[in-house]
Amino acid sequence: MTARPADLAILLPPSDSFQAANAGAISLSVRDFVRFSGYADRTTVFGARVDEPFAGIRFRGLATRGLAGSRRLAYLLSATRALLTARPKLIEVHNRPEFLPWLMRVAPGAGFALFLHNDPQAMRRFRSAGERRALLARLDTVFCVSGHIRSRLLEGIDDPALARKAVVCPIGFDLPVFDAKRAAISAPREPVVLFVGRIVKDKGADLFVEAAAAALADRPGWRAVMVGADRPPEGATARAAAVSPFETAVRARVAAINAGRDRPLIEMTGFRTYDQVLDLYGRAAMAVVPSVWDEPFGRTAVEAVAMGCPLIATERGGLRDIVHGAGLTLDPATPDALAAAIGALADDPARREALARNGRAHLDRQGYDIRDVAAGMDRARRDRLGQPVSAPPVSTSGNPPRPPLTQRTDDA
């Protein structure tokens, strides 16, 4: 790419891996934010060293070892050295507000932004309203991945000027790519209820097992598929050792449900590649996101809807923004309520078709296209960076343009 100054520096959390082999949600999001930004050729991503960082994006690997084994401190000092050399005009820190006071001292001439992917009240040096208020006053912008995260950031802060700095910026998706993947699947949808996510309590994995067993036992041909595990695979030995007691109990319960059947009623596949997951979404009759905690965003819900898969989800956290208008909502989340929703949708193909159709249109209306999201982020950067050198890609949603960054709350 064109060698221009690194006017924009994006700092990842030290645990993130900025490469295709094992990228997490934050790295995937940052990859797309940069690719679709008008400042792409003036941006450098700073993150933990990897073997093969995403192609086409300037990347600077940082050390994560040293100083008596403190990964966090070694990473912060490595980032400090790199940023002092790069001297960017704007530094965007993802999910690590505790890094900001130090970086503000060593780079006083730079502007600073924070991107929150998770609950800010669970983050170091950001838990109290006083801490959040003090840091927010020194920042240009805080991008919040959902209305729920924005409301958590501003809880206890009654200052309109500070509130205006906090904007909702959802994770963007290249929706035309999803459209093409969906169109390439010619086979009819299979009678499958799909769960994708970590096999943990917060994601409602045990709730899904009980509900699927109750709903599908008397519906011939239907089955449930669970994709995921407690932790990503790191080799056969490490994976076996990493299985949590919760996942072990879920697997035992699934085995008991499947016992004596000609074919499994519930299948647990373990992890699958991203493309494999999208293919499953494109073939399943419905997907379920039964989270019992407040999801910061709900990436799997958007992916299901983008692939035309009818969705059932709980109204927890950021899922509210996605599910309303795109699927069936569940509140409260109980096995009986989820089983009833699965059964009702299994028996109503016309409703499944309507949800699939309306859900995809909902993503356009809500501004989930990555082009809309990146354009909104660029607007927030202009005071520091000036006009983009290159024009960002144009949205292909076909709908009238709408500001993708808002000050809306959960009730908006």
C-alpha cells in the first residue's frame, strides 16, 4: 500500500491476534474498519506480534514478554516506544482504557479515542462513574459497539457535553459478501436449529440443549447443531486439557439425550472455520442466540440474519438492537419459553421466510454495512486528520444514507 505517514494509530488489546489463522472478534472488526476507511493508507495497526498479519494493512508487532513476566506492562512499554517513533495525530485504543492515562502523558500532542467492545464497568480504571467521567473528558470520542455499552459508559454521568462524545458504532459487515454467499447455496434449508458460540453458561448453551430436546423430540427430521466449545483449539493435547467442567456437563447431557436414538437429536461439532459457520447459517432453518448475560453486541446474531437464517434471541444487552425487527425475541430466557419459540417456528415455514426477508432489510436500515460504519468513524476523525486522502467505498445497501454513529440509548 502507499507509504504515507501513520497519522492514525490503532492499538489492539495485547491478547488479540491480528491474523487470519486465529483472529478474534476485535481483530476482525479492526481489519474491516481499516479496509473500508478513507484513511486506510494513513493507518497503522499496533498489536501483539504475529506470523502473518492481515494483508494490505500496515501492522506493527509489539512485544508481550519481559519485565518479570508482566504481559500487560511489556506490551504497554513496547507500544509506547512504537508510538513515540510513529508520532500519529490520533491514537485509537480498543478495549483498554487503563492504557490511556499513560499514553496521554507520553504523547501529549496526539488526539485519543477509545473503542469499547465490552462492558466498560468491568474494565480496569474505568469501573466507577468518576473514573469514566475523568477519562471521557480527555478523549475526542468513545465508540460504543451498542446502545447497551453506551448506556453502561454513561451510567452516573449527567453531563450532556460528555455524553455527546459517546457514540454508538456497531460492528460493520460486508453485507454484499453475505448476499453472494447466500445466493450461492442452491439447496433448500435443512430442518436444523443452529447454535454458534462458546459452550459457556453466559451464552445459554445448557438452556439451548434443554429447549432443543423438548422442542424437537416429537418433530421427525428435525435436529439441533451446536458449533463451538469453551475455548478455541490449540492442538489436540491442549484442547483436551482445556475442556471446562461446564462444557463436560453439557456434553454429558447431550449424550444422554441422544442415547438410544437412531440418529443424534443434538450434534456438537466443536469449532468450525468462519466460512463453514456461514455455510451452516445459509442452510439451517433457524438459529438461536440464547445468551443469559448482557451481550455487548451480538456478532453471531448479525451473521445469522445476514445469511438469511431466521433468528430467535434473548433480549440481553446489545442483542436488543439487532433482534428487534430481525427475529423473535425471548424475555425472560427459560427452557420452556425457548422450546415454545423453536417449536412455533419449526411448524411455520411461512413465518421463517418472512423473518429471513425482513431481517436482511433490517440490517440495512440499522446501518450494519461496513461502508456506513467506516464512513461514520471517518467523520469523527476529521478534526484530527483532515479530509481522507482516498474516498471510502460506497454503501451498496440501496437505502437512503443514514448517520451510522448516533447518541441513541437502549430505548432509542
